[in-house]
Amino acid sequence: MLIGGVAARLHGSPSLTRDVDVCYSRALANLERLAGVLATLHARLRGADDNIPFLPDARTLLAGANFTFTTDLGDVDVLARPAGVAGYDELARSAELVDLGDVSVLVATLDDLIRMKTAAGRAKDRAEVEILAALRDERDGT
């Protein structure tokens, strides 16, 4: 499921982001699919020495929770437990299915994005909370 800046853009935020953030289900079948995608993208731990062995397989993903990768297509953050929420199952209850042309993806709601950004608490997140709250107010007509 998309979270973070790309999800915010899909809701109308004008802010730009340099990475893709996803929250993933920890079900074994999903971990295996995610590991396959990461292998195809030649995912490497972002910020780690290239000499450190790392195999992004289902077992490794299950042993950890939140990972930041550099891939052939750019940076990807793969989070089982984003700040402010319990994880995928909580977010999936209210997520919105968005058609992106060739694929449809689950996207975290504005309210959930606001909760995650608030909990993260970084300056850029606090600024984005203001934007997301304004988008929510506009959507709700308040």
C-alpha cells in the first residue's frame, strides 16, 4: 500500500518526494511477492556498505520490519510499522483503491497520512500535515 509522499500526491498534495514509501502485509505469500520485486529491482540497503551481505528474501523481511532501499528505479522505503499506526492491517481497513492506468493500488487515506506524518514529527512532515489537513478540509467542504 502506498503511504508517504507519493500517496499524498495522489490525494492532491503539491509537495515533491524523492522516494516511494510502502506499507506491506506481513503475510508469507505477500512477503514472497515483495522479496521477488525487491530482487528484480536489485534492492540494496540504503546507507549500508555494499560489502555487507543482504538478501531481501521473505525470511529477512519477516525478521525485520522497516527497511530503506536503493533500487534500480530509485529509493524505496518498505515499512511494516510506519510511525503512528499499527501497520498494514490497520491502514487497509480504510485505504482507497486508486487506478493508475495499468495497475490499481491501495493508498492510505488523508487521515492516516496525517497520523503518520504527525507521529514522524520531522519538520518536513509537520509542514505536510498542514497541506494534507487543508486538502481534507477542502474535500469535506469545511
